[in-house]
Amino acid sequence: MKFKFLATSILAVPLCLATTVRAENTLQFRQLGAIQPSVLVAQSDWSEFSSASGGFAVLMPGTPKEESETSDDGSVEYSYTLSLEKAAFLVHYTDIPNADELSAEEIQELLDGTPADFAKGAEAKLLGTRSISIDDNPGKEFEFTLSDGTPGKARVYMVKKRLYVVVGMTSESENTERFLNSFRLL
């Protein structure tokens, strides 16, 4: 179905992040299991990052790296990635071609399929999903564990024609929640 392909292509950049974080930080993430609970990212190190063109703002413990890539269909995907020694945070968005032609059922199908597609591409174990929303726009939240044990949580939102993917990966659930809960539309 066309939405399977769409979801898979849209998730390529976040999946690359998961692979990159796993490859670059395998040792550090394995060591996280032995670390006693502590705040890995000091609360005072967080500041708001916003993208006027992306239409969002979010708290991050540093300045993310901005990247964009043009897909074969001409759509542009934007990613804002912050990779730390023991954590990674990502906001990814793309405008869906002909999104105004999608029915509510097709949008829900896209959102419902995203967690499984993400888990498959990232070689992660999907732990659970739930429906969410942001400013009356539909979304999906899902938790996962990468093959090396790194925990993560993501939220996907469809806002008009734009699909946002917001991902946090760290053993510190407080930092993941702070990041995800701070995401807002401008």
C-alpha cells in the first residue's frame, strides 16, 4: 500500500539516527545499565530550540545539528539531531505530498503503522503504543528498546500536511519525558 512506502521513506532519517547512535555509542549505552539513577544531562543545560520554518520549538540539552534531504518525490525532509555521549534527541519533519487528499482513516493508518515500521528499521523491540494528539492534531506515541538495550520513546504527529517525528533515546526517562513533553507547535 502507498502508505507503507510513505511511512518507510519518511522514517529513513530517524532510523539512521538510531543506527548511528547504536554504532557510535554501543559501549557507552551498554555501560548505562550499570549506572545508578542520576541525571545524565543537567537540568540547567537545557534550552529552547525553535525552527520558524519547521513550525516547532523544543527543549534540548544543546544545539542540534540541522540536516535536510530531498526525496525522490521532491519532498524535503528536515532533521534536527543532538547526539550526546549517553543520549540522543531528534526532531524530524517532512511535508507529505498531497496530504490534503488523505482521509482521516488514511492518516490514522499512517500513524498506526509508524511504530512497527520504526521498530523494524531500527532493529528495535516495540514495547507499546498509544494514541495522542497535539493541538487537536492526531499522533502516536511508542516506546522501544534498541537491540543493544538502549531505551527510547517517540511521538509522531500529523499536523495538516506535515509529519513530525520526535525521538528521545537515553536511559534517563526524565530527560526523555522532558524533551518529548516540551515539543510544541509555533
